[in-house]
Amino acid sequence: MKEIREILVAPHVTEETMKNMVNRRNDVHKYVFKVAMDASKEDIKGAIEKRFDVKVAKVNTLINRGKIKRVRMVAGKKPNWKKAYITLKAGQKIAEFEGV
């Protein structure tokens, strides 16, 4: 298994992810991370559980395709990147994201 820093690139914090972070009805927390393109769901789950000492209920992943950008006459493309939606078990939360 790879090291944690090779799997988890960065947390993906936006208004939308912060709004959907907590489900008040059943006390379930969801977090979004940018992850390595070759990371599997099992790798991501293990890295989150080891790094933050929480229990993960499920992991959903998707690949965001890079946008095409132009600079004058030259067209280029941003790189593709992978995003993981982490759902924790009820009552679990990551303390580092509280108050963000």
C-alpha cells in the first residue's frame, strides 16, 4: 500500500462541500478530498481511517476532466484529477474540519 501522503493530495473545500458536510437528521458527516489518480477506494478508505482515526462507511470517487484553456492562439489542457467523497459512520467526524 502507498503512503498516506501519496494517496490524499488535499481536502477539497468549497461552499458546496461545506454545505453538504453534515446531515443533521442522522449525524453523518461527508468530506471531499482530491486524491491520486491511481488510488483505489480501498486505498482511500485505509488512508482516511489511518490519518484521521475515524471509521469510513463508504467512498465514492469520480474523475474531473481537465478544462481546455487558451492563451492567445495556443490551446492547452489542464490535467485531469480525481475526487473522493468520504462518508463516515454515524457519530464520527474529523476534528480538523470543524469550524472551517
